[in-house]
Amino acid sequence: MRTMLKSKIHRARVTQCNVDYEGSITIDKSLTEAADLLPYERVDVLNINNGARFSTYVIEADRNSGEICLNGAAARLVAKGDIVLILSYHAVPEDQAVEAMPRLVYVDSLNRIVEIKTQKDWTNDLLSSFTGGCQNAHYS
């Protein structure tokens, strides 16, 4: 078995921090559904602003609220307005790992979904972002 990326909410903006709550990350229900995340599922959170990386679990917020709230100890690792990546993983049999494709959920500055990618096409987009449009770049 290999542990592979299952889904990612890309560049979500933290809307609130609540140190006094027991713990977790509260995420807009429309985002949890788009990213195939269940309540209490483990996720990794990567803070683009300060480089912090930590694990916690999901709690759903109201649908279309745009809420991304870090609770408990995790609230000390972010600030309101920080940009985060929210990642989930799954175990895949070795012979299926190469074909495993994550669900990538892209959001705007208000945490509204702007795009969902589930196909292999996202690898082409990734490669083109590395070339920066360079005509002479060759990859094999």
C-alpha cells in the first residue's frame, strides 16, 4: 500500500481562529463535499504565510459560509487572513498508486469554489507552470 494525496483545498483563506475550542478545523460544507472530506477525517494543514504544517480533523461549517476556522492549539499556528492548503490522503494498493488522481479544489479569496480538478489534466497545468511559458523548455 502507498499513502497518496486524496484531495486538496488549495489556497483557502483563514476566516477565524478560536483558541478556546477543543480543536480541529471548521470548513465550509460546500468545500468539504467538493474535496470529499468527512466530519472528523484527519487532514494536514499547510500555512503558506509562516510555513507551519500540522494535522487536525474536520468539522463542517454552514454550506457556502466561506468559513475556514482553526480551533484549539492549531489556532496558534495561523492568523486570520493566512492562506492555507488543506490536504487529505488515502491508502492505495501498490498496483493502483500510479493511477490514483487527487481531487483538487481551487478557491477564491472568499473561499468560494472556482474550479475542481479530478483528471490527469492537472499534471499538464502543473508542468506548464514550471516552464513559465518558456519556448525552449524540454521535459521528458
